[in-house]
Amino acid sequence: MRSLLSNLDRRAFDLIARREWPGAQRVLPRLTRSANHGLLWMGIAAGAAALGGRPARRAALRGVASLAVASATVNTLGKRSVRRTRPLLDSVPVIRQLSHQPFTSSFPSGHAASAVAFATGVAFENKWWGLALAPVAASVAFSRVYTGVHYPGDVLAGAMLGAGAAFAVRGFAPTRAQLAPPARPRAEAPALPGGRGLVVVANQGSGARTGNRPDRSDEVHGVLPEAEVVMSGGDGQPLEKVLEEAAERARELGGALGVLGGDGTVNAAAGVAARYGLPLAVLPGGTLNHFAYDLGVETAAAAARAVETGEAVAVDLARFRTGSHRQGQNFLNTFSIGVYPELVRIRERWAGRIGAWPAGVLAAWEVLRSAEPLSVEINGRRREVWLLFVGNCQYRGLGFAPVRRHDLADGVLDVRVVHGGRLARTRLLAAALMGTPRSSPVLGEARLRRLRIGGLPDGASVAFDGEVASTTGELTLEKDLEALTVYRLLPE
């Protein structure tokens, strides 16, 4: 049987080699060279990450992760398990042949594995982008036979390995479609056709690092034409005052409060909506939009459909307060002390000058180079910590790299501590590289309903929902269960 398959494989190779393929000799040899070491796919991923939004970055990341798994599998297991010589080039026209012939085992094709893995990984995030990449991936795979460096069977085996790698990555890191946020507990909210009765505060500065946008009302009226839009951030009026006035107007109309902006703006709107007992409509309009995306609202159109149908859920609010302040400050996503607030501060200082991504790299380098552990009391016990992270509800993701939440009303604070001490940075890095951060003694985790943090130096920095503030004295972090009603489409 094996001999029969090998003979059929060789015959198919010879048939492809002898046949004329109009226009292929200009394209396929160049295409196969561009895919060496995954450079073609890395370039596509980099372009998508730089020019696309968050969904494009997520698709690019999944594609690259799938490619990496496929490449590792091919090079460590595939080629070492099956030693197959490359095809003879006698029947392949010289003009098709590569100037540098590969010398590793012919089985399986690494190029085909990488191409299919990348395209399949992207397709899991967005099927239309995956379909657009499919012809390119198929051309790369076929080019390996066309140029004479692989048998068709090598390419088919590589393609199957690539698809398997993408499925393996999806099993380890499920897509948003697989793990949609649960639509519970459901909450009562008025249906507002066309947005009638909805008062939206649009932050002109959200999502713009280098200056305010002149007017964002068109973004709202494009999906909710009858909503009232109030602009914030252009006339110097405090955001809190604008939100209070909008909430008063929404209550008069018997409607709801809306917000177009990033996590910091949504945080402020959530506190006002909770105080006034109003439902909140979140239209993602910032740089990261963590809360909106964890809620399952990735576009303004999705938020609009929920507003018009009156579909909503209740979510938890978390807050931190000092001993002398009863109300405290809400946070919807995360709270942290240690190196992260300083990283945020440095990043924001430089983002407007050199861009968000370079500023983030600069901030990380500066923090790792100069930061020192912070001595604090956590629930009465003195600790040396690099970072104390607290999430509003439990985050998915191992150890110190939380990714996202799938339940915004689970009643817990997700507490993660990166301890200081001898060789802490080295041990933490080793745990991350080995994929065992949860078992590292440097890392501690707990799920709590209340947390006390004491012994902070005067003016200590804290970060919450992308904002940075100073605090003094003991902090208490706690939950306000199902305190906020937010519009969100419910599954059928």
C-alpha cells in the first residue's frame, strides 16, 4: 500500500512538472520565496495589526500562533519522523527551479503547513478574511510542487498538519464566537426604537492620541438616528458634569444614558448611570474598549440593535476607597499597583509623540530597567510585590497574563500578585517561557469578594481602567453585585 501511494505521488509530481501553467512561472517561484521562514504571513499579520482594528489584531495574532505551532510540529516531529528525499528535478523546467534548493526531508511541506495554519487561524476569527487568504495559501502550497521541491503528498500532509495546528490553538485559546459572554442575569431596560429617549455622551478625545476629533455625533446618528448626542472634551467642561446633565435629561425622557468612548469614559458613565438608576448603552469608541468587548459589544451597530430591542444584562461594579472616603472610585475592568501604573504613566507621556505601540515598548523597557518592588500589606500581611492586579470578575488567561472575562456578574475580585524577592524577575520570565506561570512561587492568585491594601507610601500610584491616580493610606476593594444594567444583545 505504501509503495502504491508513493508511485501515485511521483506520477502526480511528474504530471504537474511536465504541464504548462500559463503565467505561473512569473508568480509562483517568487511567491514561494516570499513565504520562506513565514515572512509572507508575518508581513500580512504586521500590516493587519498596524492598520486594522482590534478584530484584525486578534485575527493576526491567532494566525501567527497557529503558524508557530505548525512550524514547530513540522520541524521537530514531521521531518525527523519521516526521512524522504526531495524529488528529482529532471522533469522540472529550469526556469521554475529555485536557485537555493532545500536540503531537509521532503515530508511534510513546512510552507504548506504554515500557509494553511495561518489562513485557518485567521478564518476562525473572521471567515471572510480567511476566505480572502485561502487562494494565497493554496498558491503557496502548490508552488512547492510547481518548483519541484516537494511531492504532492508532502504538500497535502503539510496542509493537514497546518489545519490541525490551527484547531489546536483554538482548543487552547477559544475564539470569541466559542466563548461568548453569558447573557445572564437578564435585566429590564426600555426598548428605544431609533434611539429615541437615549442621551449619548460622546468623548471627542477618546481613541485619538494626537488631538480631539471635531465631532462624533455622526457615529451615533449613523446607527441611532433619533438619539440625543452631547459632546464632551472640546469645551473644557468636566466629563462628570456632562454625564450628570445627560443623565438628568435621560431620566426626564424615561430613556437611558449612552456613552461613546474608551474604558476611562465608560467607567465615568457607569458610575453616573448606577447612581441615577439608568440603563447604560456602551458604544465602543476608544483605543482598547476592554469592557465593551468583554460585554460582547464590538461595534456601535451591535449596541444599537440591543438598545432598539431593549435587551440588557446586569453586571458587577467594583470599587476601591480609602478609609476616609465612603463612596470611593469605581472600576469596571482592572485595578493595579506596582510597576503597571508607572508603565501606563510613561506610555501616556510618549504616546502622543511617537505612537501608542512604540510608547508601550519604551515604557516597558524603562520600567523593567529601573523599577523596584513595592512593600505593601495585603489583608494584613506585609509583602514585597512587583505587581498587584485586581480584576472586576474572573479573567481567563494563565498567571500574570489575564486575557478577558466571560462572566461580568460572578461576584468575585480576581487577585494576582507578582511577588518580589531574590531573582524574582528571572524566575518569572522562566515560568512564562516554560508555560508554567501558575506553578511559579513568584506568582500568587486568589478569588475574593473583598481586599484590603495597606502600608502604601504617600502619593502611591494606582491604575484603573487605563487611568492613573495617586492615593494615600489604606485601600479597601469590594464589589457591588449586579449594580449596573447594560444593553447587550441576548442569544436566541
